[in-house]
Amino acid sequence: MRVVRESSIEGIRISLFEWNNKFILKFELGNLEQTYKIPAMEVLEEKDLDSLMEGAFFKKGLMKCTNHFKMLQKISKFVLI
């Protein structure tokens, strides 16, 4: 697995990997992660993936991670009682 790029935006770590003819985009927030697999044949150049690491797609990923984090917090309150 090759690390293509890593960055951090608004507290979310973003990693982009290349492996088995796929690009793997991973968002991490605390102990939660959201992973997307993109077939390499659908990407003309690696810079085309920049739009996934920022902009509208990133904002949706951020919202999804935040919602999962809040849901986990609510569930853990019930489990720990």
C-alpha cells in the first residue's frame, strides 16, 4: 500500500492510499474512521482526487463522521449506566 497524501482539516485526518488498483480515501475523527474506495481506472490523474479531500465531498464526510461520533457518545452513555 502506497501513501499518496496525508493532511488534517478541521480536526479530521485525511489519508489517501493507492492499493490493488484502487485509491483508498480515509477520514479519521478520534477512534472513528470512514473509508471510500475509488477504482484507479476512474481517476485520470492523482490531482483529480483533490476535490474529494476538500470541498463538498469533504464537508459531507465531515458531517458523517461528526454524526457517527455523536451517536457513539449517546450509545456509550446507555452502556455505561
